[in-house]
Amino acid sequence: MSSAEQTYDVVVLGAGSTGENVADVVVRGGLSAVLVEEHLVGGECSYYACMPSKALLRGTEALEEARAVQGAAAAVTGEQDVAATLERRDSFTHDWDDSSQVGWVEGAGIGLLRGTARLDGERTVVVTGPDGATTRLTARHAVAVCTGSEAAVPPVDGLPDVQPWTPREATSAKEAPRRLLVVGGGYVGCEMSFAWNALGSQVTLFQRGDRLLPAAEPQAGDAVAASLRDHGVDVRLGAHVSAARRDGDEVVLTVDGGEVRGDEVLVAVGRRARTTAIGVDTVGLEPGEYLDVDDTLQVRGLSWLYGVGDVNGRRQLTHMGKYQARQAGAAIVARARGEEVSGADWSPHAATADHAATPSVVFTLPQVASVGLTSAQARERGLPHRVVEHPIGSVAGASLFADGYEGTAIAVVDTRREVLLGVTFVGPAVAELLHAATVAVVGEVPIARLWHAVPAYPTVSEIWLRLLEAWRG
Amino acid sequence: MSSAEQTYDVVVLGAGSTGENVADVVVRGGLSAVLVEEHLVGGECSYYACMPSKALLRGTEALEEARAVQGAAAAVTGEQDVAATLERRDSFTHDWDDSSQVGWVEGAGIGLLRGTARLDGERTVVVTGPDGATTRLTARHAVAVCTGSEAAVPPVDGLPDVQPWTPREATSAKEAPRRLLVVGGGYVGCEMSFAWNALGSQVTLFQRGDRLLPAAEPQAGDAVAASLRDHGVDVRLGAHVSAARRDGDEVVLTVDGGEVRGDEVLVAVGRRARTTAIGVDTVGLEPGEYLDVDDTLQVRGLSWLYGVGDVNGRRQLTHMGKYQARQAGAAIVARARGEEVSGADWSPHAATADHAATPSVVFTLPQVASVGLTSAQARERGLPHRVVEHPIGSVAGASLFADGYEGTAIAVVDTRREVLLGVTFVGPAVAELLHAATVAVVGEVPIARLWHAVPAYPTVSEIWLRLLEAWRG
């Protein structure tokens, strides 16, 4: 087999959105970089996560919004065209063809190697291509591991043998199963329950704990559970799935001692690091573990190694991977130039928002949009704080948006510094309300100043005024 | 006729949302207050402006959004039920009955007098009730004039005699005229053209200048004009309306020498101060003029008199009237207590956002949402600045939101302080994107910090990242 050697300033393992952004930043900074990818350039988000899942949901949301407006509702007399929705989903994933992403990589002046990558000691990566040829890559300055994460499969007897759907199959399925069983009530389980229920499946959702979306403010999981049930999803909280088997075309789960039958089962119970087969043992790290990094995304103890995105376990969200990529890329460039790099809060090299201001949106009906600390997190961190809450439906803009609008806004305020620690919105179409909260948290804008940030009337954003009034008391 | 005398700490002329808020703030501050109102408590916004106009538009918007999503579009097979939309509009205006507002005033511990109010020298207001009885009100601390504005009628020959629609009639009409002529291409003319066109009227819009929405960034007016035309509205720019007359049931306008016929004509060419008949001459001011106030909303030269909301001509928007009311109310309370009042920027007594961060949303299709300075205003003020722009449709969240999404984001950046001076969004459903910009402008959040304000993927808010990249270059 042929073998080659190549040297780059920066070698990036994994060409998902995180890896692409690390490479882009360092190339803009004057360094050379190569991406190594064994599957699709563009990564999980483009093909199996954010884009297809939101595409599956958007039509359902748009119709629900139109039906909620008296006068407009009369025009929504037909049904969603499921085939057309799936076709639209496929258009976003480019039918799982990555040529447009490859074109972007080439245009950005970034190298690309197809194949599996393994670290082989300091600054060295061995790539085995699809034809078995190997390339030995040497990194002058840094190796950035951006291999991401994969779906975890819980230790349920027989589960691996029933070929369960992971989020990949749930977002790429070509038709709605008649009966879909969903194990896991986090954001993936909730979003996919809404999506496939609306596209024709009879959905049963099993959540081991007593609440959906357990990381969010409790109002979020309660509202989503109530809405799932209103939409016809069978939501079972406190459900213990202990075994799985196939019976002909059916999948059979043992749940709390009884049996539940379906046609497919989606398992969405979290992620695990993709570090099992990338040679981290050759540099003294434990395969399968998340990479332990500092705020500049540098692996502790290995100054040439960076762990960026899902693979470090800090914040497993596309936008946070890209954010970390910008910060890590800036740190790599600065260190290559011999410039000082600061890991201090809000420095251009530090991923401070990972701790203080991570936004996330759950695209359910209602949506859940949150940033910063929840009240539980503020309590755990021992921060002096007060929680204020107000129903969004009481705002003129919300009542115009939809008849009977129901939602909640929750703000966690630092009582010492009088700044926002976190904000959660639960309600229809709240996704775009979130960035105002993110700017306020990141900017540490004092509450006294926020009174001057007037929401335009009559928008849903007027909820900000209600939150300030609730804070004032 | 009977006559009475009453004394309050604060006398408020006009019980629109501005007057209500002044009274509410001073009563919360421990002062007594009375509102004087000759028409409906709640004011223009509730009955004739924001609420009904947005209610007329919302159904059209919701249907357009559903039709823009392949798969969902198939379900929108019917037509908007115009009668149901008008009925929904009426529900927001409570059929022009103000009893719920009156209940709020009473519950807030605010006095209410029905009748016309005239200043009669310092701290004195004479109210003539519907039965002709007069009440002489004395204000211990302040008189706040919140009488607002009314539609201006341009000097067009014969126009007053054809009984043109003002914005009041345009928002409260019980049916769509067959042919509606609209004079004026500001936000009222544009919104009402969209609304009535969608509800069945054949609309012709005349704008004297060469662009709609002339106060906004030029991209806004261009996009709205193009969309109005796509929707079937006859938009005539550079049109000079010189005469009007009735011919039977028809209204006939002379435009650029030719005649145009319609069934109704809406005149929306601006506002004028409601100061003609309120006795400002008894305190040395000119009737019909806007009240000249400082940043605490105090009339210059008359320390006991405040002009709040539309009547001062600073910012004629409901939310800014309410904002001014909070600032003026705080100033009145502080001065009554002998406390220091500061008119400095961003003080709790100053309406600084009037100059620096006034948000506004035009609820057209596409919407236009803007805050702070436009590029033209930054140029006029001689501020060092750079303008960056990016198409919103290129953002993943926008392409998910609607097939073929078209929009533009424009940021005006202060190149010396590296903060945002103003932002404009043009595009479908951009109204809720605006508050993030308002917080950034008001909070004077440095661009370097804004890089840490990560937009959630895939939302339309990701446009923020594109703007930062455009700024970085």
C-alpha cells in the first residue's frame, strides 16, 4: 500500500461544522490546515441533526400558527403534504451529498483528506484512506480534535439487537413509521415526537425521570408534555424500559414490567465522545473519554492538542461548537505567532459563553429557548439571585400573534450585580426572542440600563417590559 | 351649571397609554393623580392604531408564512375569512368600548374625569364635562400634557370635503372598500395598503417622494414597494396629488394632472400636535405647536409642566410614549420628594433612547424593524461609522423558515467606540429580531463582546454572526 507524508500548521480531525470553522479561522490567520473526514463533510448537524429535524418540524409549526389566527384559520382546510415535507427535508441535507461543502472547503484554501484518522504520538496523525493508502500528517503547531459525539445506547437488555433508530435515522427516515416508540425525553426525543406525530406516526414517548427536558426550567418540560399529549402523543413519565426484542416486523419493549409494541424505536438518551478509535491512547489519554480542555480549548497537559466541539463534552450544540472553533482557532493563530493568549473571561481566545451564556432552542410546540443559568444552576453555584416570571400570553403582541397564546418567560437575576444570569422563554415561536437575552447576559447589561431598551409595540418582545416590572415588584 | 374644585399632586391631560403610564408611575411613587379624557380611555393605540392595524394584518402574514413552506402550503387551500378577521380586529378594540381600561385606572388608584381639559394658567386645568359642568383642577406638583397627536391633512384642494379616511377610519372600517386610494407612503400607508389589499380592496398607493418609508434605510422602502406590487397594489412613486372631489359615491383625485377614481381615500401623511384647544396660550405657549421639552420631558421654561408622548413630537410611537411616561413619572416623583433629577444620558429620569435607541417595526410583508441611527443619520451627525450589510436569506434559519426567504440586515457601527449605532432588518417576521439590537445599542455592548453572544442554530438570529463577520471583513 502506498504511503505519504505531509506537514501542515494545523491538522483538524473531523470536518463537521466545528472542524470546518477551526480550519477556516487558522487559514484566515495565515496558517495552513488540513481537514480529515471519514464520512460527510459538513458533519452531523447538516445531515442528521439540526437541519433535517427543523425541516421536519417547520411545516407543522407554520400551519399551527395559521390555525391559531381567527380569519386565517378558515384558509387552512387541507392537510400537510407529508411527501412534500420529506422532500423539503431532503433538499436541506442535499440528499446526503456533501459536494457543496467540499467546494466551500476548497474555496477556503483548506486541505481535505478522506479517511480515518488516528493520533500517533505528539503532533502526528495517520490517515487511512478508503483505498487503504496511508498518509502521515505532521502538525507544526496544533492538532484539533473535532470528531464530535455519537448517540449513546443505554444498557437495556436486547436493545442493540433490535436496530433502534438513533437521531440519525429519526431525521433521515424516508417515511413515517405507523407506531414510533421514543426512548428519552430530552430535546431530541421531544422534537422527533412532535415531528413524526404530525407526519402520521402514532408516537409513545418514554422518559425515565418525572419530567421532560430535565435540564431546562421545570415550566418548559411541563408545557411540552402537556402539548405533546394535546397533539395525541402518549407521554409516559417515570417509565423504566428494561428490555427490547423484535417480533417479526414489530419491536417490543418491556416497560415497567408490561410490553409495548411499535414499528420503530428511537433511542435518544444522550451522547458519548467520539474518542474511542482515534489513537488518543498514543498521547496518554483514555479512549472513550471526553477531552479535558481549558477555556482556550487546549487539552490540559498537551499544549499542541485541542479538543473542540462535542468531543470535549462542554456544550454539545452546533452553534457552541462553531463558537469554540472561533475561539480555539484564534488561540492557535496567536500562539503560532508567539502572541499572548488569554483564557480570561470574554477574551477573544476563551469560550466563556460555555459557562455563562450558552443559548439553546428546543423546536417543539411550544418552543423552549434559554440562555445562561437556570434557577437551579444559580442555586447550585450559590449565586445571590432572584427569579422573576411572567406569562407571555398577557402581552399584546402575543395575543395578536395567536389566539389563546400560552407561554412563560423566566429571568434569573443576579441580586448583587443586578444583571441577568439567565432567561428562559417557553411558548410558540419564541426562538427569535432569545438573542436579546443572550446579548443582555453576555454584555452584562445592568437592569437599570435595560429599562431604556424599549420593546417595539406590539411585538412579543414586550414581555421584556413585564419581566422588568416583575423584577421591580 | 355646577362647578367644583379639586386638587391633585399631578394632573394628566389625556388617558392614552402615555397618560395612563404617567399617572401609574406617580401614583406608585406615592402621589395622587387624575386623568382627564374626552374620548376613550386607552387612547389612539388601543382603538385606532397599533392594535387594530396589526390585527388586520396578522392573518395575512400567518397564511403567507404557511404558504412559503413546501409541504405546509398544500394545506392552505382556502381563503382568509374576511368577516372573521374583522371580527377578530373588533375583539382587540373591545368594539371601541373602554370599560376594561376604566377598570384598570380605578384599580390603580388613579382619578378619572371625563371631559375636555384646558390649561388656565400655572398648575391649573379646567375640565368641562359632557353635561357642561366644570371642574377646576389644581396640580400641586405637575401637569402632564399627554394629548397626543392627530392625523395631519395636507393642503390638497378639496381634500377635507371628500371626508377622507384618516388612520382611524382605515383601522376601524367595517368592510373593505372596492377601490382604496392611499395618499402617503409612510408606515401607515404601507401597512394599510397591505391589509386592505389582502382583505379584498384594489389599492393604489401614492407617494410624493421617490421611495416608500423615507425615514428608513433605503433597502426597506425598496423591498416594501416591490412586495406591494407583487401583491397587486398599484404603487405610484413621485406622485403629486393636487385635488380631490366626490362624484356620487366615488372619490376622484387629481394626480399629476390625470384623474384617479376610488371608493375611499386614506390620507396618511403625518401627524400634528394636539395642542390647539388645550389652553397652552394661557401659559405663554403657541397653540398647535409641539411642546418643547428637555430629556426629563419637562417643558422648557415651565418647571411644573411636562409634555409626554406624541405631543412633544420627539418620537411618535406608542412604546416610546410609554417609555417617556416612565421617565417623566420618575422625574416628577423625584422632584416632588426634593430629590436630585438627572437629565444625563441613560439616567432613570431621562428619555435618552429617544435620541439613541428608538425601535420601530413596520408590519408590512416584508417587515421592517429598526433601532438607533440609520446610515444617513450617522452621516448627518458626523459620527465616524461603517455600514455592514448581509442578506438574511443566506442564513440556515431563514431558509428553514420560508422557502425563498428574502431579507437584508444592515448594521451601522461606530468605528471609534466599536459599538453599534443602529440596526435595520428587512424581511419576513423580523419584528422579534429587533430587541437583540435594541439591547446591544442601549447597552453599548462592544463588538468584541458581541462575538460571545452566540445565536442559537438554526434560527434567523444567526444573521448576527454574518454581520459580525462582515464587520471583521
